[in-house]
Amino acid sequence: MESISSFLSDAVNFLWGPPLLILLVGGGLFFLIYSRFLPFRFFGHAINVLRGKYDDPDDPGDINHFQALSGALAATIGMGNVSGVALAIAAGGPGALFWMWISAFFGMATKFFTCTLAVLYRGKDSEGDLQGGPMYVIREGMGKKWMFLAFFFCVACFIGATPVFQANQMVAVFKDVVLIPAGVQDSFGVDLVIGIVLAVIVGLVILGGIKRIGNVASKLVPSMVILFVGSVLVILIMNIGEIIPSFMFILEDAFSAKAVLGGAVGAIVIEGAKRAAFSNEAGIGTAPMMHGAAKTKEPVREGLVAMLGPAIDTIVVCTMTGLCILITGVWNSGEVDGIVLTSKAFEASLPGVGPYILVICVMIFAITTIFGLAYYGQKCFSFMIGAKYTKYFHYYYIALVVFGSVSSLDIVINLVFVGYGLMAIPTMISAISLAPKVMKAAKRYFDEVSE
């Protein structure tokens, strides 16, 4: 196991170097400038689209705009926001949060382009059903000579879009807050039992397909955001005098990296960008698969809805989690497990009840993320093998829930980062090469909206 962990760690360090950083963050900056901030000027219109003002049940697709965003957020507002931001601060210091903001801002432009393309270049699977995602964008928009990129993305998705991290952190927080205080001995058997129970729950939902995932996500996501954000707001209000100093600390450390990394500013930028990608998945290619299923004839509308994702996910939710960890002073406790670190922050301000609130939030966060990721892997599997064989992917995915439950944190988090790093390459290459097509569609759409 140590050799596997070491290999994965080396692979992450190799993949998440300057080239990938330039591709993701630089690509986002390119989209921002190339579009002349056009989608941001229609932020209010994006809210109206999300509210269902332009919904037409006869439009092609499987789910409405709200369900598409909820499904995408179900896969992003999750452990990346609760545990991932804690890991970012523990590994890179408070300044990593600033670079998460920057990456998320650029990521909003990236999401607009990639998700507009997901609808613009939808294709049919082997069963004749309409599908969207980077693999279809590459096949329909770039042609057969680029099909190797589509298959590359799908293979990488089998590594990155998996439930291993979510399952691992669910087990960790449940044991730390509920079982161990109750006197249950920590053991491999306990992890296995929790993993099997979780796998059964996951199986019941994902075997129902995208419509069941969309329905469950649209009901659970709003409630989980309200519960988590409400709890964090209470903690922030209780420590209101520390909020401004915490923001100042984040800004100072972002350009000095002294808190943890001893002045290695480049390393803190990479850490922030990496965690932002894990948090909101902008440029990774997962969200376009969910938004590609939206009921709409207007690709730009779905791009606008998708653009809201990083704003909600990273700029709002991750910031609140990060502040919670900083103002309670637990960030430099030496704890390396992200979910346990966040639990300590909740315990510090809400003694007794805080960790239990977090357990509830984590269970909802993680389970909805697992549902969303299952859909992504399923679509990649059906693209490569054929839609009629999807059930075999489900069995593989459910087994991964158990694997994540009993594996070490280092292995599962590095496995996800390797997959995400590989997925970003074909996603960003296709989005940049087809960017003129997005702007052509956007000009036509916004001209009509302005009339």
C-alpha cells in the first residue's frame, strides 16, 4: 500500500505542475478576456433562466435547468467544500484560499464555455439517446481525427469521477463523531460495514438513472446548503471580530506563503488551483456531462446557468468553510485529515452539537456527490463500450464505494487528483479550440435577448 501511495503522490506532483496550471487558470483567463466578460453582464438573466422562466417541457433533454445545476452542484458542493478546503489550508496555508477564489472566478468563464459546448455539440449514444459532455463535444465538434482525446477523457474519468474520496470521508467523520465517542473500537471491520451500508444506498439511487439522480439532487442540494451555510453563519457571527483579520491573513499569506510553505508562493498557487478544481470542477469536464442533459434548445442558456456553479460552490461555500477553520484557530493544530479538521472547528464554536450538525451535512454532501459522479462515469462507460452495458459500470462503481471506505486518505485523494488532472487536458483543449463557436452562438443569443 505504501508503494501505491508513493506512486500516486509522485503522479499528482508531476501532473499538477505549471503546464496544467497554465492550461486551467490561463485557459480561464483566456475565456474571460475572449468573451469580453459577456456572460457576466447577463448574470441576472442567468438567474431568470435558472428560475425556469424560459423552460419548455418540449425542448430536447432529460432534466430542467434547475435540476441540471442541482445535479452538477451535487457533485461539486460536497467534500471538496467541507474537507477539501480544510486540506488546502492544512497543506498550503490560509493563502491557498485566495488562489481558490481566483481560480473560481476564471472557472466561471470556463464553465460558460464548456457547458455551452456540451449542449451545442450534443450527440447520440449507441441507444440513440441525446447526450452531452467533452467526449461528445470532441466527436461532434472536432471530428473523428480527435477521437483519441474523447477516449482519453473517458478513461481518465474512470479514475477521477469516482466515489472513493467521499466514501472515505463519510466513514472518517462518522467514526470520529459518533462511533468512537460511543466506545466503538476503530477497526477495518467497522469501515467495511459502513462502506457496505453506503454502497446499498448508492445502488438504490444510481440504478434509477439520470432522472432519479436529478430529482434526488434537486431536493437534497438546497436543504444541505441551507443547513451547512446556516451553521457556518452562526459560527462566524459568534466570532465576528475575527472575520476581517482572517481575510487580511488570507491576502497576506497568498503572496508570502509563510504560514505553511515557508515562502514558496508558486506552491501555494498550485495548491489553491488544485483544490479549486476539486471543489468546482471547472475545466475538468464533469459538469458539462450533467448540463448537457438539460432540456433546452439554447446552448448559451445552459452555459449561463453552469456559470453560477463556481460562484456558489467555491466563492461562497468554500470561503465560509475556510473562515470557519481560520477564526476558530484549528487550522494549525497539526491535523491532516480534512474532515476531522472541519469537525474540530465546529466543536470549538458549537461544543457538543457542532460535530453532529457537521455529520448530517457531510452525509448529505457526500451522498449527493456520489450520485452525481456515478452519472459521469456511466456516461463515459456507455460512450466507450455501449449504453446497453451500463449496468456493469454500476456494479464497478458500487464496489468502489466499499474500496474508498476502507482505503487510506492519501490513496483516495491522490487517485482523484490524478484522474482530474488527466481529464482537464482534453476538456480544455476542446473548449479552447471551439471557443469561436461559443462566441458565435453567444452573439446571436444575446442580440435576441437585448431586443
